[in-house]
Amino acid sequence: MDLLAPDVVQISDGGGNVVAARRPITGRSEVARFVLRVTRTSGAATGVEHAAYNGMPAARFLTGGVLDWLVAFEIHDGRITGLYGIRNPDKLQRANVVRPLDRGGHQPWKP
């Protein structure tokens, strides 16, 4: 839980086509509970890959080799301040192409 900032916010985007949280979830305990519930109920993911999305570190969750959902992490001062869960099929199509993060010669992000 120390990885989560006290005022962390989790936002989901299902695009109205798939199940996702309808409202932002705020606070360390509430976000941690939500993440645990999601991981317990979506046990179908067969693979996880490191990625970058909108300039943020991210994780891509695959089911049968197909991108099922993506989570981007906003990090400040070593703590996660935002989790952005994307399940919207239209947005996942764009996220399905993994591109290296161009940091203008800077080193890539490392956990």
C-alpha cells in the first residue's frame, strides 16, 4: 500500500461497451480494494506486458494473446497518484500497437 499515494485516484474507461467502474475511486484503501477485486474477478488474463501509454508507464493484460485491458500509472515522488484503467475497445485498438517511448535521448522509465 505504500506505493499508493494517500489521495490516489483510479479512473476506468469502458466506453459503455464493457464492464468498468462508473465513477472515479479515490483514496488509498478504496483503490487497493478495487484493484484486489478486479484481479480476483478477472482471472482470465493469460499474460501481462510492460508498456507505455500517453507517456506513462503501463501494464497490458492479455487474454488468449489479445489485449483485454490496459492500466496506465501516474507517478509522483515515487508513489502512484493515478491509475487509468482502459477497457474501451475503441481505445484498446490504438493501444494494441506497442511503440517505444521517445524521451528525447533520456533513459526509459524503470520501476
